[in-house]
Amino acid sequence: MQQSASSGDIFIFLNRARTHVKLLRWEGDGFALYYKRLEQGTYELPVCTSSNTTMPITQQQLQFILQGVALAKIEYRKRYKKKELSY
């Protein structure tokens, strides 16, 4: 994946049937692992437009995935977002 596991990012792994999810995160003194198996249904994956095996998602998208919210039907309303300064 060409990324450092100790970066603080959360790495998300789904099985082929999309019924199990594992979240892996480095917390400074060791790895934390979250594992969940669904009794019914599946997890939805965000639409990926490239052939990459990795895809960054937001914290909010992760929460929606874990709660079973259909990502394609979510419509975000316009909000102010401060532009970051580039030097």
C-alpha cells in the first residue's frame, strides 16, 4: 500500500463478502484493532473511480459505512469552508 502503518491513519479492511470489517490504527504505543461481523446485510463501499487498492475517506464517511447508511443517497448541503493558505 506504500503507506506507513504508524502514521496515525485508520486502515480499513473488508472481506470479499463485505460482512466483516477490521479497522487498524497505531496509537503511539501499539496497534488498536476494531473488528465487527454483521449478522445480516453488508457494508457499502464508496465508489472508487480509479484502479487503486487504496482510497482515502472522511471520518463521516467511515461512520456512515459502519452504521449502514447508503452513501450514494447522501446529499451534502452547501457549507462555508475556509480555504487553506499555501506558501
